[in-house]
Amino acid sequence: MSSTTSKDLLARVDERIVGLRREAEVLTASLAAGLHVVLEGPPGTGKSTLLRAVADAAGFGMEFVEGNAELTPARLVGHHDPALVLETGYTPDIFVDGPLATALREGRLLYIEELNRVPEETLNVLVGALAEGEIHVPRLGRIPAGPGFRLIAAMNPFDAVGTARVSQAIADRMCRIAISYQDAPGERRIVTTVTGVDGALPASAVELTRLTREHAQVRMGSSVRGAIDLVRLAVGLAQLRGEPLPVPGDATFADAAVASLSGRLRVEEGCEQTPEAIVLELIDRLKPQAGEEVEPPPPGKAPGPALRPEPPVTP
């Protein structure tokens, strides 16, 4: 991939993601070099979005696999059609390709989400594809990898609920790109872009969401998805109740925050506080203190929802 082509590709990626420029550059170079990559980071940090943006910009085809405890080797690789086996026996033409076989034959990306939730027996199937560029299927034979085949996996940190350690046989054959949460300006930009709401509400939603990651009793806080839902719900509640957009300290803001964030928090073992109580405690930190002045809206802007205009209604 030439320097000019790479710059054009990254420019197209920048149109779809906020931040993550360094990670996009490393992923782009890894794919161009024929390397396999694991993207590791907490939920909601843009791992899937980053890969899809890079893959689309580079023109890579992709097979998607949802990693979970139910992913068996047969579901990953493929299987002989049981009904046709009774008629014709085990012949190559009745083999139904799974996503791994399809990615190998067609030289596509194989994207496995939640890699460290996949059973070890299933992960062992990948070793041959990573080490030798092929797999061997009983009663079918060898499936070699096409030139564009890459394994790209995403996973949460090991200590996340429901995860297990990936074997060294897999880890030793993949590059690792660590992806963390965006900074506060980046998350505000994401929330504003997704919701169409600008100003104090998305700023407060992002600040509250980030505070959930710092609380002493919270093992894992909310991602930016919580802030997005908080803004959407707060706007809906405000419209339903005939109120202006809420701020921390308003009942509407608290209702939206508890509903949007409490289910996303993973508290420490033995914590006596409920997630709802933690969210309300953190809201208190955002309330304007006695004697503080609330910042007025910018000149020329009236207070209230900063929403995208409704599309015209076609008769």
C-alpha cells in the first residue's frame, strides 16, 4: 500500500470515527502487512467501529462472528448437511461453509467479536489458520487461506465478567492494539454527533458517565453509550413533561441518568451501595454549589433543546 493510498484511506476513516487516529494507523499497517490483530479494550470504546471503518475504506470483505460460549467448532468452520449425508455420504459438495471456511476460501477478514468468551476447543481450530494459513476438516480435506485472509478479533479485558484468558498459542500469533476510552472532548463530540444535541446536557452526561469509571465501588463503569442514552432519554422526558432540557439537580436529569447508567455499572463484590445510589451520589458532584453562577447560554442562543430540525413532511 503506497503512502498516498494510506493517507487517502485514513482520511476516509477519519470521517467515520472520532479520535483513535493512532490505533487506525496501526490497524491499517497491520492489515497491509498481512498480520492478524486483536483489538482489546472495555465495551463501548469503538473497537468494532474502528475495524469496520478501516475495512470498508480499504475494500476488505469481512465475515462477522459473534463470540460466545455457544460457538462450536462446527458453527465456526462449517459442517456437512446431515440430510444430504444420508443420501450421498460425505462428499465435498454438501459441505456447508461456516464463516471461517468462507473467509479462508474467499480471502476475507474474519472478525470475531468477544474472542475471550469463545470456548477453548473452538479457539484451537484457529491455530492452524494462524500458523499454517490453512485448516484441515475431517472428511473434507484441506482449506487453504486466500491472500486476503486475516483474523481480526475484539475482546474485553480479562477481568471483565464472563471472560477467560486466550491461550498463548493464539496470543503469540497475533498483534495486539489496546483501545481505551476517548478523552472528554472526544466523548462529547461523539454524543453530540449521535444525538444531535449540543450544549450543557451532553457535557453533563459525558462528565457523569466518566465519573462512573472512577468510583471506588465500581469495578467497571459506563461507556459513552450510557451518555448517549442519557441525552436521548433526557430530551424525551423533557418533551413529555413540558420542561426545558434538564441539568444535574433536576428530577428529570436524575430519572434519565439512573435509567441509562445504573444497568451498565458493575459494582465490586460486597458493595453495599446499589448502582442507582451510586449514580445519584455522582449526580450530586455535578450540581451547582450554593453561590455558584450557572453559565448562561451563548449569545444568540435561546435555552432549550438544541435538536436537529425535523425533516419536511411530504404530503
